[in-house]
Amino acid sequence: MAVTLNNGMKMPMLGLGVWRMDKEHIRDLLIPAIKMGYRHFDCAADYQNEAEVGEALAEAFQSGLVKREDLFITTKLWNSDHGHVLDACKDSLKKLQLDYLDLYLVHFPIATRHTGVGTTASALAEDGVLDIDTTISLETTWHAMEDLVSKGLVCSIGISNYDIFLTRDCLAYSKVKPAVNQIETHPYFQRDSLVKFCQKHGICVTAHTPLGGSVANTEWFGSVSCLDDPVLKGLAEKYKKTAAQIVLRWGIQRNTVVIPKTSKLERLEENFQVFDFELNQEDMDLIKSMDQKYRTNQPAKFWGIDLYA
């Protein structure tokens, strides 16, 4: 199942995110994932595992397991590289061992002090607050992203973690419209207005953290996972599925792309088994009533500043 982006490209509605995926486990997860049917992989320079992803992809191509054109590969421009878009993109391509990207995203709507291409540690000032570069506008960054399309280095470009106002601005100054806005959204953080705004203007929404962060965000941010909610557990029992499968199916039926992350093979397979059932409207409405406007991904913990305030 795929969604057609505003430039006519097809993007699989289910992908595998590689955030916090240990380098040594990449190969043993990506190769089986491809064999299971995964065709969409979501990466980022900041995840610091592009090289390992590239090695796994190269193996998959060279062995004949899959062709390059059969996969949809996304990666992202880090905050400190807003003034070095071309170099950053080329660095990611080199690490991923690819000639082009299917999708390149602005990871966060903020430019920070440049620390060297490929170096993604968050630049903090002496006061412990993120060292924001106020000389680079998001419009300047976007036009550099557009140049990547004309150079044939990327097929589609998009944004990530943009709210309605920033997305609106991007639509106003863009020559190449953003194809995607990747945002945190799950049953506890549905962001219905932002999702509707993007879809109304032809921007596909990709849900990062589609399962509410689960164990990973509980460890990092102390957040609560929606997967433990009795409503979802009840629906899982009703449909004879897991709570995670219910949540992913809900995301897909909202016409959002979902990119769950896992480091366990059994979960990898489980997450892919979401195309053989459908939630009825009553149950979609039930999940809609669960919204708590509860963000689980909180970079302020590391940056000393809340970009969402």
C-alpha cells in the first residue's frame, strides 16, 4: 500500500525507522525486513548509523534481493548543516552508498551553529542552551533543498517537525512544494488540525513515533506509552491483533505514513501485519477520543530550550 506524493512519486505507507537502532544490529534487521516486504526505510544524519544502513542496502542490492528502484529511502538534514545543504546531502549519499535519495527532509525547523558536515552533536552555548544560528532563515534552507532536486540528488523534499504556521510559510516561499511533513503523531498526540492542514494542501503526513515512543521514549523522556491504554488493549482483543498493530492500522486509515522503529525481529514482522484487517468507523472514533495532546519526544531535555513552547 502506497500514497502518491504531490510530485507523483509513490511512498509506501509503512516503513521502518532506524532511530536509536544500534549500528551492530542494522544489517541483521534491514536484510530480514526487506525479505519480509519492507520497502521504505527512514534514516537521518543525526541517527549516526547511515554508514551501517548503507552497507546493508549495498548487500541487498548486490545479492539481487531487491533493486534500488524498489526501495524508498529517506534521510534528513541536521540542524547544524542548514548552511551546508549540498555538502550534507552528499555526505549522507556517500554513507548510504546511494546515487540519489527518494526523500530528503529538513529534520527540525531550526538552524544551529555549524559543527562540520556529518557531525551531528547538538551545538550548545556556554549557558547550556542550543546555539541557534539566527543568520540562516528556513526560506534560505528550503531553496538550497530545492537545488538538490534540480541536481538530481533527491527525488522529493520535505519538512519535519513543522507546525501549521511554519508549514504555511514554506508553502508561500517554495518553488518546489514540500512533499511530506514528518511529525510526531499517535493516539495520545493526534494533532488533527496539523494533519488536516497538510493533507488539504497536498502534503503527505508521516508519523514518526507512531506508537507513542513506547519503551525508548519512556527511557529518554519519562513519557507514558499509549500502548498500555485499556482502550487499545480492548480493541486488540476484539480484532485479535496487538495494541501496536491497532495503532499502526489507525495511522494508516488516517492516510498518514507510519514508520515504527524496532530492534526485535518478531516486532518487525508484527508491525508489518497491518494490511489484513480494517478498523470500523466506530473504533476509529473511539481512538480519536483518546487524544491527550501528549507529546512524548522532548528534545528540550538535551537542548535547554523548548522549540515547541
